[in-house]
Amino acid sequence: QLQLVESGGGLVQPGGSLRLSCAASGFTLDYYAIGWFRQAPGKEREGVSCISWSGASTNYADSVKGRFTISRHSAEPVYLQMNSLKPEDTAVYYCAARKSYYSDYSSCLLSEYDYWGQGTQVTVSS
């Protein structure tokens, strides 16, 4: 069974940093585009950052550009480095995977992702 496992969430003060990781269980992430999504209470799930299987293409929501960095290397997992965190970044963060052989596919459309993790809570508060 294909599973994704997120880790690295927690409580952090405004301006702080966290690094989330997304690992696979039961398969490898080769030829899978990976996306990070988040859902705050009372809001719809939204795309945060996505990366192609090759790592050559990335995509960021405007709200996190310049603060978050997605990365992957030949070995798993896929990371989301989050700096200069703000209270509005508070949400449950999910990673998701989509099989794609296109080396530059980095779409952040929720409907295009097939496999989802259980999520990790990120709380930004003083």
C-alpha cells in the first residue's frame, strides 16, 4: 500500500522556522511529483509548494514565496523549509504525490494528486 508520511510540524513563534519532511512507505518517490498543501480551520485546502520528480521545476503560492523552499534530491524525503513563519501559516500541512514522467511537472492543483499523507500540524503563535 502506498503511503506518505509527513513529519516536522510543531509550535513555533512568529518569525521562526520549521522544516517539514515527506517520506514514502511502500514505494519510492521516483517519477512522482510532490506537493505540499495546507488546510487552516474553516478554510479550503490550498497548494503551498510543489516540485517535479526531477527537482528541476518548482511552484510556490504567492503567500509563501521568498519564505518557503521545497527541495528534493536523489534520496527521499522531500523537504519544505519554512522560514519567517507568520500566524497565518498555521494549518495542517499535507504532502501529496502524483505519478508523472514529465521532468518539469510541478502543478499544485489538488485534484491532480493521487496519494496523500495524514498531515502534520503547524502552529505559529507567540
